[in-house]
Amino acid sequence: MNFNEKLISLRKSKGLSQEELGAELNVSRQTISKWESCQSYPDFQRLVLLSDFFGLTLDELVKDIDVQEVREKNLNSERLNSIYSDVENAKKIIKWGIIIGGSIAVILLMVVIVLIFRFVY
């Protein structure tokens, strides 16, 4: 039995929804869903919490997991999170650049207008 199948079985045997299990582990329902659909795997801390919660050893919980697949998915997840973080940082920099640039443009325009009125009148 794969980890995701084992997790689904364990969760259902306790009569828990994904949301309820997520609340027990301080993660979202979406995180539980990703674990159960093999889109991602829990980190070590969450594995320990899961094993304690279900009364299993870590070996019993993770036995039959393809370790290379876990490594690849976690690496891809880390890369994706890094990309999202970089994009968010770029958005903030652009936003502040526009605000500062716009402010400077307004100030320069005001100075030009004042100088024009000073020389004309």
C-alpha cells in the first residue's frame, strides 16, 4: 500500500475529513488533499505528527514509499515555491518603483510649472 492510500485509509478509519485531519496537524485541507493524491508529501515533522496521531511507527507509516519520487516532488515543490516568491518580490519592487517614479514625475512637473509661471508673470 502506497503512502497516499495508507493515509486515506487511516484518516477514514478514524472517521475524519481532510479538514479535520488538517486541523489536527495544523495544515490546510488542501495540503491533506495533495498528500492523498500524491501531489506532495509531508515533511519530516508532519510525518512524526502523523505517526503519533495514528499510533504508528514512522516505519509503519512510510513503508513502501518510493524515496526517489518523494525527493523529486519535494524538489519540484521547493522550486515552484521559490519561483512564486521571486514573482511576488518582483511585483513589490515594480509597485514601489511606479509609486516612487510617479511621485518624482509629479514633483518635477510641479517645479516646471512653478518656473514657467515665475518667468511668464
